[in-house]
Amino acid sequence: MTRTIELLVPSGAASIVEAEADGDSLWLGPGDLKAATGFELKPEGLCREELCYPLPPGREAELVRDGRVNAAAFWRRRGGTVVATVEGDTWLLGDPADDRQARIDSLEAPDFTLPDVHGNQHSLSDYRGQKVFLTTWASWCGCRRDLSVWQRLTEELGGQKLKVIAVALDSEPGAPEPWIAEANPTYPALIDREHHVAELYDLVNVPQAVWIDEEGRIVRPPEAAGAFDFLNKRKPDEPGMSQELLEQSKQTRLKYIEALKDWAEKGEASPYVFSEDDARARLSPPDTRVLEAHARFRLGLHLLARGREEEGQSFIARAKELHPDSWAMFRQAAEKLDSGPMAGLAAAADFQARVAERAKANKPYYAPIDIEGIPS
């Protein structure tokens, strides 16, 4: 018996399809399968453009039945995470391992489509032919002030040599809008309520950034976007930042922006561009626990946005257990300060306790940026 379900896929879109959900199987008709995943059933197997997966000999019925394809079973064979609600009315196919490995081999930056504050959709691929500085931020992070920094950089470079794309990893409706309005950016400022970009690029914090060349290839993999790891360097019970840490933080940002300008001017001749081998070495695929965490977190946020509080929180809680290194997951779900100039920041007691715990284990809040002259 078919039913209407909601399907979230790596392209970032949620699709409504007529499907048959049976336990851990999800049977889709050929049209829905192609629309959602790009794959279609052909004599040689399940194919997307030049990529084909032959049906397993003697076990074809596990994947194909009465003209329908078991999308969940096929996705698992590709190394993708499949998660679904108890009712089976919402499913998510996570970014599969084989696609990730192919992108690492080619250094291709994964595409995505997200809205700006006016609801206009923007895809990363729209900006092919330009150098792209893809950076993340959030209303719950002090980096919400970074938008004006990137606007000044855009104005200085004229917006032609370097295209900034700022993505807010922000699930609270309306939370990023005031900060975008204050900065009044002329570059795309997009909103990612389901942290989809974090899943695609395996991001663990904000601000993190990726440098992408004109051909859509990653030349600097995810790293802190000019942020200095001051949190782990404070003295015990030190309120705020010392002058020394403030100066180090300032110098880190200035040096990082200098490197960006150099790349904007020189392109692949810039010393700040990694070789292909070095870039690949910094793009190791995440393990299965991390892949599952991203899938569960994204589905949890999706459910929260639809008013399914208890169910959404259960997915998010499990995601945080699976991926304890993700500050983005922790802070999005953490308690926010509700008054004063720091209102909205995820910097309450639960965050401070976690910072202290991780500092004792010598785990950095921001990994050092691999640029000469930037303090570690």
C-alpha cells in the first residue's frame, strides 16, 4: 500500500513522494526515485549519468520489486545512512560514502541550494567561474559579527575577484535575520536551518570556511575562518579574554584575510593554495558514526521545524552522542543567553562546562589554521 512520505536527500531538498514504507525498506516508483536521487533503473542496473550499480546476482528482488526500487536498501549498499521516523512518514538518505570518496578524489566542492532572507534560492554551482570563499556562522556564535568583516572584504576586492557566500547554520526561525540586516551584505547570505552544509562538508564548528576555485574544486579544505582558539587558552576562571589573547585573535584574523586577498589576486599561484595531494590529505571521509550523526541531526531539526518537538529532540540527542566533537550540533541545541549584549549566544553554563571539560582533555575548540604566522 502506497502512502505520502517526506524524503530528505543529499541535494538538500525535501520531496513529497508516493512510496511504500515497509519496516526498514522504502520502495519508490521510477519517477520518484529519479526525481529524489538522480538514479534510474536501466538494464545495466541502477544508474545516474555514467555511474551504474549492477543489481546483485540472485538477489535482485532485494532492490527491485514490481517496478519499484528499494531506495533504502540501495542507499545502504552505497554506504549512505538511512534514518526514518517511527511512523515512517519522514525519511532521510544521508550523503553516501561513495559520493564523498569520489568528491575527495576529484576535490569537487559538493553543491547545495539554500535560501536567502527573501526566500530566493541560491546554489553553490551558480557561482562557477568565480573564486568562492564559503564561510559559516550562526546567531548563537560571536562570529555573527563576521558578516560585516566579509562585507568590507567584498567592497575592497570589488566582489569580482572573490565571491563570499556566508551560510548561517541556524535552526531558530528569524534568529539570523537581524545580523544579516545589520551587515547589509552585497554577497549571498544564506540560511541553513537543517545544517545541511555541515553534513556535506563535515563541519564541526562555526566559523569554518572552504576555499573553492573557479572550477568548483576545493583548494583549502574546511578550517576555522580566521578564528583563534582563545577559549582553551584562557586561565581558569578568567572572565573574557586577556589583552594577550585579544591581540592574538586580532592577528589571526588579519593574517587570514591577507591570505584570502593573496589568493584572490594570484589564484593557484598563491602560496596559500594547497597542492592537490595536500588538499586530499585534509579531506579524509568521516566514519559511519559521524555520517549517522549528521543524518540524525538534520532529520531532528527538520522535525522540530514541523512542531514535532519530542521526536526531533530524540534524534538530536542521539546525534550529539554519536559525534561529540561537533560544537555546531552542541551549541545549536544548547541553552541560549536571554538578555544583555550577548543575548542569543549559546554561552550559558552547559557550554562553559563543556569547554572546560574538553580543555582538560586537550581538545581544541578551533583547530589551528595551517598558515605561517598564525598562532596555534
